[in-house]
Amino acid sequence: MNKQEFNKEIEKIIDILDKNFPKQNFDISSKLYCADLLEDFEFIRKNIENSELEILDLGCGKGHLSALLSIFLQNRIRAVDLLESFGEGGGFNVESLGEKWQDTTWQDFQKNYRVDYEFYNGQTLPYPDQAFDVLIAYAVLEHVENENYFLQECARVLKNNGQLFIFRCPSRLSITENLTKVFKLPHHERLYDQKLLKNLFRQNDFEIKQIKRYDTFPAFIPLKNKQGFWNNLFPVNNILRNLFKISPFNIFAHHFKLLAIKNNNHL
């Protein structure tokens, strides 16, 4: 899938989201976010086998990334999320939003993409031991109640040498996180550094094979209804985004992405 095909699929997915959640801004409404997303998906594809795999999108939210992954990886995706959730980006005023995803959005995605959704209790994943080859958790680790239990559940449902991809895990050095905290804007209470992540994963029978900082240049602006203006500046912003990635300034990037492998000695 090339960049043009990827962007066409994003337009289709935004249409489904708009149908079910009118007058809302979505993460994939940001062109810079989608540029990062394409690189994330390429990171996954580069590291997995080219065969039909058992893949779980863990903490799938509205389910749009699960649907997009199914097209990009040409693989059926299973996806799971909490029954009650507030949705990516906040600002959703929908009672029992989790049920709303199941009743409408998830069904629409299932009609058009190779994806299967279900809810879980936020503790025990509803799958048998060693059920999956690959787990993908997008902006999830920083929100779980117990990181160790979460990773132990990931290890349980992964096959030996199975792969766990973590994306958009917020960094302690993130300029975005620190500024939003100062100005009392939405931010994450739990932040990470590379040493903390490596120790956390090692304690739970994973070995981190690759870890990268990214998302240095802001994909969103905290001004209501101004994301369209920011998107219009995409050609310039994308050049700056790519320059920041290879500069020393990248140490202040917003997020980590990583690939961890389940150790064979997990019981």
C-alpha cells in the first residue's frame, strides 16, 4: 500500500466515524498524525512475517486503526476494548460510548474490513494462552491500572517469541507533555524513559528489540476548530517534522514506539 492508497483508506474511515460521531475531531483528521501512523504501520510490516498471522489490536477504541491495519497488513485483525471508555482525544459527550462503538461504528467497520471486535473487563483478556502471534497496543500502556499485570496478560496470550508493538507511549522528556501540564491542558500522569521501559518489560518476560522516539513536531494544535488550518500547513510542517526526527531535538519527542519479544521461559 503506497501513501496515496493509505490516504484514500483514511478518508473512507473518517466517513464512517463522521457518520457515527458527527461534528467531532478525530486523531486521523490530522495529516501529521497520519504521516506518523503510516510510519508506524510500516514499522510493523517490516518486522512481521509475510503470512496469515493471529493479530490482536489491544485497546482498540473506536476501532478505526484496527480497520486500517487489516487493509495495510492484508491480515484479519481481532480487536478488544473496555466496555466503558471516553474515546481517543476526549470531547465525546455520548452516554456509554463503548456500547455506541459496538452498536454502530464497530459494525460498520466489520462490514467493510477484515476485523472482529469484542469488549473485555480491563483485566483478563478473553483469549486462551498463546492465542496470538502479534499484539499491537496504541496509546494504551500509560492508561492501564497495573502495568505489570497488563504485560503479564500480553505474555500469556502471545505465542513464544511473539511480538508486542507499543505505540505512542509518552516520554518524560516530552516538551508537549510538560507544557500541557504547566498550562493545565490534558496530559498524561504516567510518563516513561528508555531505562524504565526496558526494566518494566524485562520484569515481565519481554525483551525490547527496538525502541524509538518520535512525534517531535506537534500533530495537533490546542485551538478549537483550527485543525484544518494546521493541516493546510502540512507541506511545511512535514518538512519540519522530518528535520526534527534526525536532530538532537528529537530527545524531546512526545512518544516512544517499541517492539518487544516474548521470552520462551514465560510460564
